[in-house]
Amino acid sequence: MDYKLKKNDDATVDITVKHNRQEVEAAYRKAYEKARAKVKLPGFRPGKAPVDLIEKHLGESVAEDAARILLVDTLRDLVNDLDPAPIDVPEFAVEEFDRSKGATYKGKYDTAPVVKLGKYRKIKIQKRTLQIPEEIIAEELGKLQRKHGALRLKEEGTVARDDFVTVNLKISDEGEILFERPEYQFQAGTLEVNIPDLSRETMGKSAQATFAYTADFPNTFPDESLAGRTLLVEGTIVRVEELDLPELNDDFARDVGDFENLAALREKIQGEMREHGENLLRQELEEGLITSIVADSRIVVPGTMIRSAVERRLESIAQRTGRKLSLTELAELIDRDAKELEAEMRKEAERTVARQIAILEIIKKEKIAVSEDDIDGELKEAFAGYLAGDQLEKLLTDEKLRDDARGRRLFKKCMDWLIENANLIQEKTVTFKELIKEQEQT
């Protein structure tokens, strides 16, 4: 057997394997031996007929099986000698398989990723500073007030913004009732009102007043029987209630939770905002650093790793939905073109794997390591709130969990190293409210 390798730029290797006719003949012999157990010849029990007679009986009908046997033997003999080494089983096609001439197989296999890191030290990157203005804390306290408020019937007066309005509601089209709901409640002037213009048409009216108007329901309206139609909306206001807010004082803080006074509640709100905001800014910084490193590097991700990443994505979707779906089935479910969805998932998988490869290469170059104590700490941090005592100690010995924790801690330490060695420019500030809005938009 002879073979030639041709290394490509896309993390693959072309391989050509040639066998002489004696090796092909040996493969035929194995094929006849394999078939002998099933062949019945007169005068012989199954499996006892001489191979020469089996050969005369079967002739060239075993050629495909012989080619497969020779390929399996080839892979077994070659796989440990190939350089660069394959990361998956090579795929072969039979170019020639002839008892008088020999055999030729041509194939291709994926190798480890091609990695040439670009700049990853002293990366110039903007780091935003978090601000938590007093009015944001006041807004959060206002939300708590409303959450702990009590509805009070408005004996006099009319519907005003933020009032809770209960109506007997009917929606129709030329006399045909499409929707009818007694005691339909909404909060006037808020985005939570589903029925178009209902707040506007009831604003300023008092209990027992009636209303009737035509409304254009958008095509995206949740109720398909109403969506995209111009309909008559009418009804009677049953009652109007306003929210009676508790006073913001130390008693309120104690009622809300285990707080000594209002100042302690404010401090807790500010602390939670700061922790959440700093985590988001840390993620933003990490994203910027990794994106810059990958953009400045040459990383070729082999197809095997991309396919594996897509499969893991599908498995993750299956775990969340409780349904195991093929990519084609998923495309049908979400009304997407299967080829477009596959291309999109492969592109995202390649991006994700390239980032992982870059991080692993930096970890290797900078000799970043984690100790067993680091791994214990990672697991305790993740599970201490749920497990204790013997259960937690047993969990600390689970090798799979320890491997996962090792990976997470290595990533954290690598990002710490990158941030410490980055050229951080602290020019801009961002409020907590702006930061949350940015997250919602993405």
C-alpha cells in the first residue's frame, strides 16, 4: 500500500491510497470467507464449503464487499500514521478496484484548526463607566410602591391615566359579534392595552358611561379573527379604580422586605443595579476583546467542528422544547427556508468555534491554568445555593462537572488576563437605564 497526502488551506487533507493486485486479491479472499457462512452448496454444510468453490460460485458479486473490506483495513493501518492527524474518520471514494490492476481510493479528512493568532496584548478598547442616577432608583421605588399599592374605587371623577378601568366590551362587524367580554379590565394610558384606541375613547368618562367607535386592528393583532380589520368597538364603563400608593418611609421598607429602613432598601436597589450593570459591561468588554482578536487572526475551522456545533445547537433546542427536531423539521416549525437556516446556523457555529479556538490558543500561549481549588470554588459558587453537606461534597467528585467547571474558570481567567493586558479607554459613561434598553434592543 502506498499513499500520498496533500494539505489544503481549509484545514483539510486530500489523500490518495493505492493498493497492488495482491492486496486486492487478499480482500476478495476475505470477502469469500465472509460469504461462506451464508452460502449453501450441494454436499456441504453451511460454512464448510472450500473457499475456492465459494469463489467459483459467487464470482465478482463480492466485489463491493471486497472493496469495503480493503478500505476498512486501510483505515485501520493508516489512521495512526497520518500527519497531520485527522480529527474525524476520513471519507473515501473508490476510484479503481480491479483484481488485475490493483485499487485506488481517494478521500479527504479534516485536521485540527489552522490558528495564527493576531494581536491580543494591549488591545485598544473603550470601557464604559456605569452611572446610577438618583432618578433611576426613584423609579424602582415607584415600581415597588405600585406593586404594593391597593386599588380604591373612584367614587367621583373620570378615567385618568394609570387608572384601572373595567368595562363590558363588545367588538363587532356589521352586527356580527366577533368578541364579547364582560368585566374586561385595563390600565388606561399604558402600553398593556391591547384593544386599539380603548384608552383614548374612555379617557375622561365616568362609571356607567358608554362608548362606541371604529378601530383599525393591525395585521399583527393576536386574535386572528380581528387582525387586519376595521371593527366597531363599544361598551359600558362598569367601574373606575385608582391605585392607592403606600407612603415611602421606613415602615414601607420593612413591609417590602427585611430592611431596617428606607435607606437600606435604597442601598439594596442601588447595589443590585450596580452588580447587574457591571456584569453587562464586563460582557460587553469581553465581546469587544474577543471580536478584535478573532478579526486580527487567521483561524480556519474544520467542517467537522462546525457540524458538531450545529448538532449541539439542535440538541440544546431539543432540551428547551422537549422535541428532538432535525434541521429540516426545525425550519418547517419556524417557517424558514431549510437551506437558508442551515447556512445561518453554520455561519454562527463557525463564528462561535473560532472564538473558542482563539481563547484556547491564548490560554496555551500564556500558560493560563486553574487549580483543583479553583474548580472546587467554581462548583461551590454554582451549586451552594441548592446543595449542602454530603450532597455538595459528592458533586465535587463528579468528573464531568469538574471538566465543565474547569472550562468556565479557564475562560474567566483568560478574560481577566486579556482585560488586565488591554489598553482600556474610559471615555464614555452609560446609565443603568440606557444599558438595559440597549440589551432589550439586541
